[in-house]
Amino acid sequence: NISITTNPNKWTFQIAVTKNEQAVGIKNITVYDMLGKIIWQSGASSNNIANIDISSYSQGIYYVSVITENGERQMRKIIKQ
């Protein structure tokens, strides 16, 4: 389960990853624009919470790909106001 707060917003998004209510580490986070171009990326972290700062990017819709330490990949949409 991936939760993204606060979505939509103007500055920083927080991603939290859990499975069966247990914290799951994040292996990789990638943010893509609408054309599929990578605009932000972060490597491995043992934490299950990460912050994404896209305040310097234009308003619009972006996609976040999260790969967990278990190798599971999920995509979510975020909206920057």
C-alpha cells in the first residue's frame, strides 16, 4: 500500500509504504512528467517514508513509480497545483 500526502499540493509530497500494516523499505522512487521524462529520482532507503520536492516544476500531473525492498512496483498519480 502506497499513500501519498498531501495530493494535490504545491511543494512537497510524502510517500509512505506499508504491507499488511507493516512498514516496507523503499528501494527506488522515480517521478515522471506527462511525456514520460524522468524529473526526479531517489535511490534505496531503509525507511518506508520519503519526501518528494517538485516545487521547482510546473503545475500539472506527474506519475510516481515506487519500487519496494520486496521488489514490488506501484505507480501513482500526483497533482502539482
